[in-house]
Amino acid sequence: MSNSSLSALYQEFSARGWTKKCTGRIFGELAFHFVLMITSIAVFIAVDNLLVRLVALYFVALGSFGMATNAHSGSHFAASPRNKINWLLTFIGYPLNVMISGTFWRHKHVVVHHPTPNVAGLDDDIDLLPFFALNQKDYTDAGRLRRTWYRYQWILVPLVIALNGFNLAYASWKFLIGRLLDREQRTVLHWIDLGAMTLHLVLWVGLPMLFFTPAQAVGFWAIRGVMMGYTIFFVFAPAHFPGEALFLDPENKDRREYLRNRDWCLLQCATTTNLKTTPFGNLFCSGTDYQIEHHLFPGIPHPYLPKMAPYVKAWCAEHGYPYRTLGFVEGFWKSWMAFRNLKPLAVGAEGARLAVAGADGEMITERELAQYQLL
């Protein structure tokens, strides 16, 4: 019933013109983010004033992040009806911009994460072992020494976030090289991806060395990488890390079996939260602040998501699905505290009750509870 009603909601969005690809607008936003980033870099270089340079770095980070989130629509093939254009946007926003492989991102985010968000053993985004634990099962399964570390891991998280971007770059190279060495899996897209990843190093490290010292060139590249690590965490972590977003135990680790038996709508709503931003923030988030709408309709271009939000919220209320929105600071705080207050893995109705009650002290409704039994 929920899937058919979701289809009806999609048809309503289609009738309003919200499913039409708005390629021109998306590329216009990309151009804006790029100009902001380049202009801010120029200001950083030209003005010898610490305060001005700090402000410039802030806008460098915003522009870089805006390019990446803008490419997020491309990775979902939601920016253009032509897949070549979607891949072009993906390669510009990820490997060229922040040295995150486009094929890696699509596999990690679109192929793996979206079908099974926050499902332990199936969603790599919540598997931070062995360095960090996010759920109580990982803690209890660990040895004594590691459990001691997990009790205090949250203290160092704000510092470790700085390495987030570099970790994604490392995972990208590992994935891409593995694909290129596998004759059965590699495609021309992987070779293009390799070229874009290499070109990133040429443009961001090699070229600046012609005008600045190697230490200055590498130093600025590293600072930009650190800032990207923080912006990624501030926007993406609140979507799935806070206690309001359930962690689920599939009981059956077979992905195909799990996908056949899940309530897809409930899975997306129960494991995802939205992030409240301003129109200014939404411009740079490119729809990643409307994660519930995006997870339910991943193929719809991000400019329409704010318009869809009231309808999706009403639809969730009608069908008993959770719909939660966190403030920007609140989202960061609860994402950070997820490393201190490890979440249980929800199994059936009682597991869902404990998970949600432990998040904010509020029990879910009986209607929601009945729906959670379908997980």
C-alpha cells in the first residue's frame, strides 16, 4: 500500500513539473560554486591579512563543497536525461574537485548505501571498524582493550574529522586501482576516472608549484582537504548518525534476500533525518539537507526537494512513517554524540522502540511501532 501511494505522490510531483531534469540550473549552480572557489583562492593569495585569508578559506571550502554536492545529483543520474552529462558532472565535482573517484562514489553511495541505509553489515557508511564503533554490538564484540578505546573515542572525533576527506581519497584510489586491475569489471569510465583523479593532482599540486614553493602548494592543498573533511561531516553525518536515525540489524546478511523482504519506504524514513538550513545553506547543500525526500525519490533533481518537503512530510504522517528534521548545530552535536552513546541495532518492534527512546527520550507512537515490525 505504501509503495503504491508513494507512486501516486511521485505522479503528483510529475504533474507539477518537479521530475523534469533542470540541467541548465544545476550547471549554473556548479559555475557559481566554481567561481566562488576560484575568486576566494585569488583573494587568499592577493591579500596579506590573516582575517581576510581566514574568510577566504571559508568561502573556498563552501565553493568546493558546493561543487561536490552539486555533482551528487549527477551521480544519481538526476541532473540530466543524458547519462554522459551526468557522468561529466560527477567527474567534475568529485575526482577533479576533491579527488574522490566518481565511480567509487557512485558504487559506495548509489549502489551500496541507498538500498540499505544504516543496515549493519550492508551499509559501509556506518561501518567504521576497527577504528571507531557506532553501535552497541560492535562494542560488545570487541576485545577488552578496544572496548576501552571505544568508550573514549568521542573525545578525539572532532580532530579525526579533519582526515575524513583524505580517507575518502584513499578509499577512492584503492577502489579505482582494484577495478582497473580487474579485466572483467573495468570499463572506459574507470579510465576516465583515473585521468580525472590524476588531473586533480596536476591542477591542485603540480601547477601551483610553478608559482609557489612545494611546501606552500602542498600545504594549501592539505588545508583544503581538511576543510572538506569537516564540511562533509557537518552535512552528511546528521543524515544518518543521530539517534533519531535507526541502525538496523538485518538478521540475514544476504543483500538480495534483505532487499526482497524489506519495506522500502519505511527503511528510508526510519534511518534518515533532514537538516534544517537557510536558502543560503540549501544552495551549497544541493538537496543533501533534504535527505528523506532524496532517499524516497533519488532520481528527482535537487532544486525541487524543498518544494516537495511539505508533501512528503504530510505523506509520512498519513502513513505512520517517521519524519524528523534537525537543526544545523543540533545535527552536528547529535552526530558527534553518536560516537559516545552507541546505538542499539533495531530488530523488530522492541528494537525500534529502544532505539528511538534512547535517542531523545520520546517513545514512538503505536502506529509507528506497528510499521517498524516490517523491518
